[in-house]
Amino acid sequence: MIKLYHSARTRSARILWLLEELAVPYELVTMQFTPEALKAPSYTSINPLGKVPSIEDGELTLFESGAIVEYLIETYGKGRLAPKLGTPARAKFLQWVHFAEATAMPPLADLAQHTLFKPEAERVPAVVADARARAGNVLAALDRELAGKTYLLGDEFSGADVMMGYAVLLMKWFGLIGSKYANVSAYLARLEQRPGLEKALG
């Protein structure tokens, strides 16, 4: 059985959501989101950086949410939640899976560091302003992509929506999504109605 190491409202929500969508049995190990818990030797032996998510599947240990999403779909998807290998649709799927972490998440991480996590004296307003601008660029691109679509790849929900959905949720929590991004707002509303996401955020 897959063992998922998870902390509430972190990237590991992606994996919990995906496991629910795939209806794959799993054991949930809830980690306190503290340095003491995440940097403990018992956990850094699983994830050397002391971050979540991580999974154990038999003898395999894996971290990085995008890699885990791809692995779970390939191993347990049975043709679900990703287009067929070698197709143009699969290429677009991979584009959005990687865009979610490589492009959408960095400005959100900067916002979190300089509005929540760093001591007040170490927060840099210019970093916050730049992060908001970069997040706005992401939202504008995403809003254009979603015009006339239910999900990123069209009518079918996929693992790309799991990856991007978490980033869009963070944007909502940071108050970045306004009426300017109507397609993104409607997209997020559809995602929030999925039982798997409700369970992951529970």
C-alpha cells in the first residue's frame, strides 16, 4: 500500500487529491509542518530536504509532487487522468504539469516567505511586489488557456489539473484572483466541487 507523508495545505494535498481521484488505497502519515518534525532523521531518511510530499510504494521512495503525480498516473492510472504517451495531448499535459511547479509556484513561494514565514525585519516589500506581478502573469496566461474549456486539456479532468489546481488555490488564498480572471475563477470553482479535492483539504 502507498504511504503518503502529508502536511495540511501544502503541496502534498496534490498527492492526496490524486490518490482519491484514482481510488488507490493509501496510508496517510500526517506530518506536523514544523522543522522539528520535518527535519527529524527518521523523515530526512525519506526526504533529504525535509519537505512534503513523499511517498513510499513498496521499496520505492519518491519525493517532488510533479514526479509523484506522473508516477502514480503511469503506475495506477489504467489510462485515466493523462492522455496517451506519444500524443500531442500528452505533450500539453506535461507542459501544464511542469508549468504548475516551475512557473506558477515560485512567485507564490516568494509571497509566502515575505508575508508569512520570514521575521518582519527580513521581509522585503520589493520582493512581494515582484511576486504579485509574476503571479499576475501566470494568471493572465492561465485565463487565456481556459477560455472555452472545462479543464486545462479540454473537457477531461487530468493530473495537470491536480498540479495546477493547488497553485490556483494558493493564489486564491493570497487574494490574487479577482474578477479580471473570470475563466480562472470558474475553473477553480469546478475543481473545488470535486470530492477528491474536498478530502485533500479536509
